[in-house]
Amino acid sequence: MRIAALSGWTSEQKHVVAASFLGWTLDAFDFFLLVFVLKDIAQEFHTQITDVTLAILLTLAMRPIGAYLFGRAADRWGRRPTLMIDVLLYSAIELVSAFAPSLTVLLILRAIFGIAMGGEWGVGASLTMESIPPQARGFVSGLLQSGYPAGYFLASIVYGLLFQYIGWRGMFMVGVVPALLVFYIRRKVPESPSWAPTTARSNTLAIVRSHWRLGIYAVLLMTAFNFFSHGTQDLYPTFLQVQHKLSPYDVGLIAVIYNIGAIIGGISFGSLSERFGRRRIIIITAVLSLLVLPLWAFATSAIWLAVGAFLMQVMVQGAWGVIPVHLNELSPADARGTFPGFVYQLGNLIASVNATLQAGIATHYGGDYAIALAFVAGVVAFVIVILTALGSEAKGVAFGTSHLPGVGVVVSPAV
């Protein structure tokens, strides 16, 4: 876990990590602005919160399309130009969302936003992992994935400080800021040293067919992981607003607290995976999340809810901190721009029902969001333990080679 492992980096490597981290952070920032204003959008368009959660579902459901399209572009034309186009697109759609005249238009725009959001993670992760020293992958994986809660953190601050003045439409206008990142990428970020253009149209599909067991396993694992993150994040502000009647300031403050926990968890456990193995760390964090669950969902005071939420996100994002490096190490070498992001976002597609599912469960139990949150989080934590134990890892594999472990073949020491 020593940061000394990062010594000796070139300036270009540092810029790559910074740009990829910021790309995912600002992408998540634009996504999570929505989760704070579900109630307010429902009130303006005279509908139910459950109807507005369809925007989250559509965003998540469209992300596999973006992962495939932008991933193929990254494999064929390069990681760097693809990343710039992607950042510009999701920033522009976020701005346009502020002017939606109806819920229908907003839902369409959030679906298009999902395409752009789906492209960023895989392209940024492959650019990063291919550019850094192998011994730094665990730490950088956690750092990269912590961009997701860091984006949530920024959205929490904007909501807590600005919402009362600018409303939900103004929050979406703030979401155009990530477009400025493109200037930094253009000036400072080089192309991946491992990238070579892919010209065969069937290349990615052929690779997926050749490694279909790995593909199915990865999609199942990422489905569980996406239920894990979205099941503990997307409706938590609504849970605090509706069930505990907390003010926007208090909700924003608690969100800031649990996203600090998420950042700490992602970086810490991602780093620990370099020493103890990818699968072992995932299993440990998933088990610990089960121990935290009662406090996180059923505490009765704002203070204990904040403590429970902090600890829960340490564990959830601690597990997630391993995922960027884990998927990239398992990925077929000549489809690394496409494979990790595509299987990740296919898992997102299946898990896209989460917000609507949890809202429906809460409605069934008389508005009890605690039951809905606890049920989903508990089940998927258990599933993650099982799937991870059955899988394999390729910690430290040399990128640019054809080495690829089969599912069920343990490359690193067994858990």
C-alpha cells in the first residue's frame, strides 16, 4: 500500500491518471445531480417519484451501448481522442437536460446521456492501466474508481449549497463544467503506449465468442456489483428526505460524509489488493458490508445514519476499487478498450431496474425505504461473495500479451 511504489513516474503517466480520474469523477457528478432532485422533478411535472426514477433506469440501461461504441472507437482510433469526444458529449447532454419541457423529454435526454456515460469508464480505465507501471495498478485502480464517489461528493456539495438558489434546472446547468476537461486532455495526455489500431470489424465479437465463459462470468459479476453500488447510493438521498424528513442541507452533508468514506474505501482497498489479491479483498469488503447494513438502513438519528452510510460506502467502494484493474487484467489483450467497459455496462443494464425496484418495494411496504435498501444491499453482497470465490484473477499480468486465464482457474493465491 506504499505510495513509494508510484515514484519514478513520468509526467505523461501522471497526466493520464489525472485525466482519467477527472473524467470519471465529472461523469459521475453529472449522473448523481439527478438523484438529489427526484422529488423536485416529480413535483414540477406533477407525477410520482417512481416515474422519475425511470430516468435513472434509462441512463443505466443505455450505458452498454456507449461502452460498446466508444470502446470500439478506442480500440480502432485510440483511447485519447475517444475520451475527449465522450467528455464533450456527456457535458452537452447534461446542459440540455436543464431545459427539458416535460418528463418525456427529460427521459429521452437521460437515455442519451447514458450512452455517453457508458463510454467513459472503459476508455479511461484502459488508457490508465496500459500507461502505468504494473506494481501501481492496485492503488491506481482504487484511485480511478474513487472518481465515482468523488463525483457524488461534488454533486452533494452543489445540492447542499446551491439547490435552494438555482433549483434542479440550475443544477443541470452546472453539469456543463466537465467540458473544460477536454482542453487538459488535448494539451497534456498522450495516447496509450500499448494501443495499436484494430481494423477487423469482427475483432471484438470474435474475441467475446472465443472467451464466452469469461464474458458471461464478468457480466454476472458486474450485475451484482452494479446492484451493490446503485442499491446503496441512488435512493439514499430520497430515503433521507422522505422517510427521515431531513433538510436539503442535512441530506447534502450526510452525502458528503458517506462519499468521503467511499473515496477512502476505494483507494485503501484497491491498494491492499496489490498485496493480498483482487478476489480476497472483494470478498472481505462484501462480508463487512453485511455487518454494517443494520446501522446503515435502520438507524433512527441523523448522526448514526451518517456513521452507517460512511461505513457502508467504505465497504461498497472498497470492493469497487479493485474492479478497474481486475477487469483489465482479465480482459483479452486486443479488446481491452471494449471488453472491461462493455461487460461492466451490460451489468449496469441488468441492474438498471434498481431504483425503480427499490422505490416499488418501498411503496409496497408503506413508504419504508429502509426495507427496500437493506433487502437489495444484503442479497447482492452475498452474491458477490459467491461469484468472486468461484472466479479467477490475473494480478500482475503483462499487458500487450495474449495471456488470459480461464474462469475458474486461480492465477493468484486462492482466497
